[in-house]
Amino acid sequence: MKKIRRADVILIVALLILSVGLYFLMVYHRKDGQGVIVSVDGQEIARYALTEEGTYSLNGGTNILVIEDGSAYLIEADCPDHLCVKQGKVRGVGQVITCLPNKLTVTVYGVKADVELIS
């Protein structure tokens, strides 16, 4: 087994400090969104404000979207892996929930809602 050198330890510690610093910088500068855009197969089907709490049936009932406490998340999906449900809550501008089998995306938008989003 190779011996760990002092330079290796310094590099590892520096990278850890840098990554933790970048994480906190991203969290500190995150802007909360105003609403979500729901798209199916690339076509916008609905917009919901994050301030109006509710439960919405999407894509013919294949997905159930919940908006509460300024966040949006999926609680139900008929896809086999349920990755969209496991993605959790989104509230920051640009965050996206994606359900590939159902071709559904839920994208958080901010003040400039007319900016074209690329997914």
C-alpha cells in the first residue's frame, strides 16, 4: 500500500474546503421562484404560482403535483421507477422535476418568466 504524502492530504483538505464553500455560495445566492411551468412532450400545459397551495392532476392523471409552502413536488406517478417522485421539492429558479416515461417536466421560474427555458 502506498504511503499518503503530506501534499496529498493538503490537496484533499483544500478540495473539501473549496467544495463546501461553493455549496454554501450556491445555497446563499439561490433565488426562490414565483411559479412552475408544467410541460408535456415539450408543450406547456399549465402554470401554477408557488404561493397558491393545491394538488393538481397532470398528464391525464398519470402524475399528481402538490404545491405547498412555496415548493412544488410530485407525490404520485405511474412510471415504473418513480424517480420524479423521489426528486423531492423544488423552489429555486431553474430547478426541474422530470418524468421521462410520461414526458413531463415541472420547471420553476422566477421574475423573468418570459425567458425561454431550454430543457
